[in-house]
Amino acid sequence: MNVEQDFVYHNGGCFLNDSGRKKYLRAFLTRMTEKLITENEEQPRWELLNRQVKLFKQCIYNPEMTYSPYRIR
């Protein structure tokens, strides 16, 4: 990212402009499609996030269940 090209400053804040948002989203999508090895299987980060959301949702609707989050490290 280039501070001069990718950000705009106004109202006391620093914001991504269109160029910065495109670069950020491209990097984010690349990162989320990378595969991680979890429980002896390889899966994209998107899938891991999806699975965690579903497990957390089940825990909310069924308080007897315990939610055990995936630990990155």
C-alpha cells in the first residue's frame, strides 16, 4: 500500500480510497483462500471460519453445548 495513493484524510480520520480498498480486498481474498491444516485435514480459511460460526451458533441455541474455538497457534 502507498500512503499517498491509497488513503484519504478528512474529518480527523484516515480512510481507504477506492485504490486502497481494491488492494485490501484482493489481499484479504487471497489470504482467506489459503489452506490451513486442521485436525489432519487441509481446508481454506473461509471454511474454517464458516465452521466456527456454525459451532458458535449451535452453542448459543443449545446452552448445554460448550464452544471450543479453533486456536491459530
